[in-house]
Amino acid sequence: MNTYNSIEEDENTIEKSFLRIKYLNIMQKKMKVEYGYIYFLLTMIGFSCIESPNNSEILKHCDEVTLAQDDTIKRKLIRKTINEFVQNDLFVNNKGIIEISIYPDTLGGEKWYISAQIEDIYKRRNDITPTIEDFYGDIILYYYEDYTSHLKRKNRSENDKNRIRDCLGYAIGDRVYQKPTKKERWSRLKIGERELGGINRGITGWSATKTVLFNWKGEYTLLNRSYGCYE
């Protein structure tokens, strides 16, 4: 009797083992399917984040720098300047970029001419610059105004300038307004057969500028600033 019970128990144990193995095989297949699906999703997400070859081809014509971020004094200056621009009603509707022209100083320092732009004026410059910085979400364009750098920008071929324009346009995106082609504006009112001419405003927004002088130690002095309005 004990032998019979022992055999029966062994058979039950073996049956349970087979069922357990079968269950584990099913779960393993299920996990492979699920992990495969998750891997597929992650792969798709990854591909969506990676720059496409076309974007890489465009962006290689920009020279990305971290000039303001790497220097504590300059970083504070740019942050303060952007805050002043915002407080003076610039950069509304998420429009606006910073342009900085850097002039060498005879005493070993440099003069920074900082301006706010809300239009795509950079595209129409003959000496367009490839030097750009993403300053915590704000875009800065740098123009080195020493003789060699200025001449190099100006003497680039039109093809190279257009590639830089495409790169800057891609990086800047919708941060600036696109300036339409200049057209004559006419009033609908008529005096006899003559239409009244309208006022043409070539530039919109505020002319915000700041000029600072850095000495050889890296310290700066504010020379002037302006937040005037012009047409």
C-alpha cells in the first residue's frame, strides 16, 4: 500500500513538473513577444529623436559655440540683457533672437554690441555668420568684427552663404518674423484719379541695443543702451 502511494505521489510530482515546465515555456514565449514589442517601440522612438541625414547635412554648416555659457561674467550679462529686453516689451509671442558683434579693443579687451532682433534680418546680411549659440533656449548669433573674420564672412561664395542661411533658419525656427517682400501700399481712398500712397515701415518692433566694453581681465563696463522705438 505504501509502495502504491509512493508511485502515485511520484507520478503527481512528475505531472506537476511537466505542467510547470509547460507554463514556463508559455511565459517565456509571451515575454519574448512583449519585449520584442517594447524594443520595437523604443527603437522607433529612438529613430524619431535622432537627426535625419538631411538635418545633419544642414546643421553642419553652422558653428555652434558655448561662448556665453562657459564664462560666468558673460553668462550673467546675457541673462540680464535678455531680461531687460523682455521687461521693455521685446520678445513677445516667443519672437526674438540676440545678435552680438564683437570688436577688438586696442587695450587687449573687446567691445560687445548686443542687439535684439525679431525679424529674419540675418538672412539678408552679406556677411552672414555661422557662429551660433543655444543659450538655454534663446539663440545668439555672433559676429566677430576683426578685419580677418569680417573679410572671411564677406568673401564667402554665395553657395556657402546660402548653406549658412539654411542652417541658421533651421536652428532659429519660428523665433523671428519673416519679413515680406517690400511692396508699395496704397490707400483705397482716391482723390480724382490718384491713389494715396501709404507709409512703408521697413523695420518692425523695438530697436534694443546695449554696448559693453570688456577689459583684459574679463570685467565689463556698460557704455550705452537704448530701448527706443523706430520705424
